[in-house]
Amino acid sequence: MAEMKWLSGNRIQVAPPKKPKKITATRLATILGLNPWSTPFEVWCAITRTYEEPFTDTIYTIAGKTIEPKQIAYMRKAYGMTNLRTPTDIYGKDYFKKTWGDFFGDIPIFGGMWDSLLVDPKERPEVVIEYKTTKRSEDWADDIPEYYAIQAALYAYLLGIDDVIMVPSFLSEGDYENPENFVPSASNTITQEFKVSQRYPNFDLMLEKAKKWWEDHVVTGISPAYDEKKDAEILKVLRTNNPNPDDDMSALIAEAEGLKKELDEAYAGLAEKEKRLKVITEVIKKFAMDKFRPGDKKVAVPGTRYSWTVSK
């Protein structure tokens, strides 16, 4: 974890990273304030490698990874998309290792991985297709959730194309328990299309805003303001390793009191044991003294782990 300084205004500062992570589609939505599940401070911590929660699979991520190949097969068959290409089709089986998780290696700042593409007869990208799994069908009733649309729009923009197809599948609780049994169909899977130029006519300005954010926070190493409630888990980890004596004294005092209480309770439990050990040690010492023979300078009384030695 990077060394840091705690600044006023709920900000921290780290040495600007030599190799920051890129602004991927999910991070872009967060930076633009369109992702209710994350904060700009959380994204900044990840990009600057200050802190990032270790990835662990959940029932939701497992369902997504299990069902996505089924969604792809469904689109190819149901919609006759013989020109659909996956990352494996283009980069090979070990595409993640080959690309280091970034299909836009020649583009600075922005990057990430699209789910699949439609290509023209010359294998040039024409459409970005993004797949989602969710139990919240109501979120898609009127329109594509903005943070998902922004994600797909970024990949289309970086590829120089305008068309996007979103493919959400709506799951039940049982589908999360057994995602391998899920079968995409017209009753549980829909498609929603849009053109980046129509949905986001000012997309260039949105990316300029993200670039400005990058200059202000990644290049300088100074974070956006954190939120004590929304960023509580991250702040807890950062403060454990980098206490802030200026802005967080009350929290430090509370933590110190808790640690001291635990230590006092532990020592209290040891006091009687220490007293008993002292008594037993005196008995062992007397026993050893009685074992001295003429000319002996030392007598040892061995145990299975320790040995008591008395010298003259």
C-alpha cells in the first residue's frame, strides 16, 4: 500500500504512480457520477494502486461468467449473427494474458475489454455487444441503466464505431444458485440498441471531463474528496496502515483505547499464571540445589520443552 499524506478537505495524497491503471468503462461511469455502486475516491484508489479490494467471486459474478457464453450462443442462433466475434475469436484462448486485460493498448488513459462485436465482411468492427445478467428487470423497463450504457459507449467510441446492442438476461434467485441451468430465451433475455452519437451527442466532452479528472487526481497523486460513509471500508484500511494525526485524532484515540482494553484484559488473565509460575520455579530451584554434588557447578532440571538450570 502506498505511503500517503492526509490533506484537508477529505483528500489524501500519494506519489503519482509510474504505471497507473486505465480508466475502463466501469470506472468512467463512476468518474462521471453515473455509477451508484462506486465512488470517484474508490476508483482513484484503484487507478493509483493506493488500495483495491481483492477480487472475490460472488453468486452474481459467477452467474455472469457462466451465462455470458449462453447469451452469445443465443444471439448467434436467434438473431442469425454469424458475424459475431468474441475476444477468443480475435485474440485466442488466452486473450486476457495476451492483452493484459486491455483491448486498447495503444490508447492512453482509456481502456478495457468489450464482450463481443459484430464485424463487416472485412472483419472490421461495426457494433459493440455488451451482456448483462440481473434480477432487477425493473431497472431496464424504460431504458438502459445509464452506468451500463456509458460503459458500452466508451468501447464503441474507442473502436471508432457508433452502434451498441445491450443484451440483458433477467434471472430468478434459483438461476443464481444454478446458473449452469439457465437457458436464454425471448422470455428472459432482451436486446436494447442505441447509437453513441444520438444518446451522447457530447460524448467528447464527457471524455474531456474524465481527462481533466485524470490530470487533477492521477497525475498529481491528490485524491478526489472521500465520503466518510460511502468510502468507510476503504478508509478503515487506509487509516489502519497510515494513521492521520491531524484529521482523525478521535478515531485514533478510540482505536487506541480499544487496543489498550484488549491488552489489559489479556495481561490480567496472565497475572495469576505468572504468580503460580514463580512459586513453582522456587520449588524447582530448591530441588536442584539439593542435587548438587561436590565439584558440581551447575544442575539442570529438564522438562519436555524447557530446562531449569541452577548454578553456583
